[in-house]
Amino acid sequence: MGQAICKKFVANGYFVIAGDANQERLIATTDELNRTGQTALAKHGDLRSKAYCEDLIDTAISLTGRLDALVNNAGIITRGTILETSDEDWERTFDINLKSIFYTCRRAIAFMRENGGGSIVNISSTWGIYPGPTHAAYCASKAAVATFSRCLGRDHAGDGIRINAVCPGEIDTPMLRSGFIHRGFDPDTAVAELSKSNPLGRLGDPEDIADAVYFLSSDAARFIAGAALEVHGAKAVY
């Protein structure tokens, strides 16, 4: 989804600072974005680091003198009931899925408030709104992201900063497929079967989420703030 989001913003004239823990994948993405001109910069690092989170924001400002949009998309999925969740699992999940967003949002809001506003979109999950089974840490962290985004949206709308969350349903990504592999299923077969359960007849694509994120970041969503937009093809969470 991060790759699709970066491509969407670059296609609409943005210069993108892209972050990822996977340096090889990150550089491959920015190299692709820069084939027709310098439109993206890779900043490899660990979102569990406050310094790295803040440096992502500071780099954008120092290079361009502005910060129009922040998208917090990176996250991990931790599987298991509470009895199957170690202290390390819990802490790592919240460090990456929530604490990193606290650091980037705080840094971004401080700048945006003094420089004409902006837009922030945080990626939550439908499982953060309607928790699914055996993902205690993941669901709790994504629920926190949705509520945190609503809180920030209300607090800073008056500063000209629109802050919202996007809550994806089942999206055909490596993260989703890793869950099938973890349970011993062939991922291609599992995706095909799961697609049948969606009222729209397919799983979501990363581009579906990128379009929603860009919409919320654009002037077309100028009166949307403090919202959690569900993007799931009308499929209920069971």
C-alpha cells in the first residue's frame, strides 16, 4: 500500500519523502518514482526510533520548505490471542503501529499550524473498528490509531489541519498473504476464495487505498476532518 500511495502522490505533483525499515524495497520504490525526474527521496530507518520519526518530517521541511501532507501507512500485524502474545509482541506492535504516529503527527502538526495548515492521514483498519478474532495486539493498536486520528482531527481543525484515518478491509498485499502462508494455505487459492465473500466480488487493491488516502489529502475532501473512512467493499467483519 505504501508503494501505491507514493505513486499516487507523485502522479499528482508531490515530492515524497518515503520511509521504510526494508532498505532494499524502499530504494527500489524511490528509484522507480525517480525515473522521469527527482520526485522522491528514500529515508531508511526504524519507526520505533523517535529520532527517525521526527527526521522524516524535518527532512521534508528542510528540502522543500513546506509540508502539505503526512501519511502514516507503515505497520505490522501481530497474530494471536492475549495468551499467545508476549511482552515483546505487544510493545513492538504499539511502538510501530501507534507510537510512531504520535511522533510524526506531533512534529508535523507543530509545523503545519504555523505554516498554513495541511493534511494528515493515518492508516487504521476495519479490525480497529470491528475487532476480528485472535489478533488482540493488532486490533487494539489499530483501534487506537482510529481514535487518535479522530482526537487530532477535532483538536486541530481550527489550525487548518485536516486529520483523518483510513480503515482498510481485506487488501491483497504481502501482509495478507503472509497470514495464509502462516496457516498453511496456498495464498493464491486463498485470495481467490476470499474474494468471493466480498459483495464487490474481489479483495481490495493497494490502489484502492491509495485513492482514498489521496482523496482525503486533497481539496476535494476540504470539509472532512476527524473521520475514520472504512474502505472494505461493503464486507462486514465477522
